[in-house]
Amino acid sequence: MKSRLLTFLSRPTILSTAVTAGPLEKQSVFHSSFDVIYDDERTHLKTNEQGNAQLIEDTCLLAVRKAGLEIADIDVLLSGDLVNQMTPTNFAARELAIPFMGMFSACATSVSSLITGSVLIESNLVENVLFGSSSQHNAVERQFRYPIEYGAQKPPTGQWTVTAGGFGVLSHSKSNLPYVHSATIGQVVDCECTDPLDMGSAMAPAAFDTIQTHLNENGNDVPYDLIMTGDLGKTGFAILQELMKKSGLNSYPVKVYRDAGAEFYGNKSEFRSGASGAGCSASVYFGPIYSDLLAKKIKKVLLVATGALLSPLSFQQGETIPCIAHAVELCID
């Protein structure tokens, strides 16, 4: 089998990032790192999906502005969300009026878009890539679980879909900024889980597979300051830790293992097992983690975004929940 590890010799550089979030996300432990927190879930538009599209457009424009560029300087937008056919992202791309490739890895889209952008930069086919992902709580909960008006109670394994978007601008190598060193492309793992209210258990084995593959293939003994998964939540993160303990991977020189979803809302019991959604990892990776890299509080991190590859139709047909995890290694000199 060919290696799943990609190493980027040209050091694709993240010039800037931007994060916007919904009003409830002010309760996040990471909220101080978000650029914009809206006072309305729908950004004062008629529907949740329209609000999601506006959030995407706002975040993209802010990321480009923070990079000191104009939207016309962007060669391609790589992005996706969780709504059917990614319509919020499609409509945002319509307004931005730049070349666009829709990306879908469910909640792992934050990293798959960054990996794809890095390949384009490495090949020297483009100059600037706008990448990222988003989710909107009300739209996603209605699609995958129950309409919020129904008042269904989540079990302890349930997670709360984040309303947030995280985007960044990727370009050619520049000094004193975080860059992409390597990445591992995920492989679909299906442990035959069927409960859409327990995504963490379904995704944990995919996260383990990608982390194990990356560490084994990378062969780099320099310890990571951090390995952070995307949105396993407390339930899935506990399973991942157990898998790593049994395999011996927990002895690898890593200072800290964390999960964005488990930490996102702190220990508030109303959020059950934590946060999820394509905006969860995007807002944390491109918010506080990017800021910590800029400040050189951390200098080498492995970000592993996880995604559950189900749809309402596949669930209704009794299918299991196949999952994916993509990993990207970010560094700063």
C-alpha cells in the first residue's frame, strides 16, 4: 500500500485566519480568540441556511483582509459545510465570485480543505488559497437529528453542533508564520455504529487510524507540543485514549493530547458530550491554536479533524456510520 503521508517541501504558509461564531458560542472556553460573535443565530436573515451563508461570506472576507489582500487576489476557495449539497457554502461562493471547489469531509472539512490547498501551493499552480469550513446549529440539528422545536432530549453521548466558521489564507513560504509541514490523508473506517446521537464512538477509531499512520510513517522523533482531534467529544476522546494506550502510541513523545469538541463548552452539562460540527475544529484550529503558533507558545502541532460520513437518507435506510479523519502538521520556526 502506498504511503498516506504527504510532506510539503515548499512549506505552504498560513498568512491569516478568521473565526466567526453564533451567540451561544460566547459560552465557549475559546470565545476570546474568535474575531466576531453574532448576536443572532441567523445573522438577522430569514432562514438558518441564509445565516450560515452570511457567516461564511463574512469570515472569508475577514480572513482575506487580515492577510492584507483583496478578494480578487484569491485563486481558489476550498470550503464546505454540513447542509445538503453544501448550499450555504455554494451561495457564499456565489457572492464572493471567485473560483470555487466545494469540499466535503463532514466535520473533517477544516483539515481536508487545508491539505488540498497545500497540494495546490506545493505544485505551484496557484498563489493564494482561501480555505475553511463552517456549521450552523439549527440547520444541522434539523437535518441530522430532530428539529429544535421538537424539544428532543440528547443522551449523555450526544453533542452540540457549533455555529461557527473558521477560514484562512494559504500562500507560498513566508518567514515567521505557521506553515504546513506534512499531512496524512484519512481512510474510511466503519465500526458499524448506527447511533447518530453518539458520533464520538463512531469517529474515534478513524482518529486512531490516522494518528497511528501519521506517527508511524513520519518517523520524526521531534516531539509534538500538541496532538488535537477535532470533535470526538468527551465520549469519543475517552475511547481514543484507550485505543492509544492499548497500542502503545501514548508513549510517543507528545506533551499534550486534546480534543476540541470535548473542551469547547467547558464542563457545562447541558452540552452533554461536548461540541461537534464542521465549525468546531475550524474555529478552534484557526482561532486559538493558530494564535498560539503565532505567539510561539507551541511550535509543532498535529491537528486531526474527524468526520462522520452519514446522511439522513443513509440513516433512514439502516446504514452504519462510516467515518474519516485527516491530519495536518503545522509548524513555526
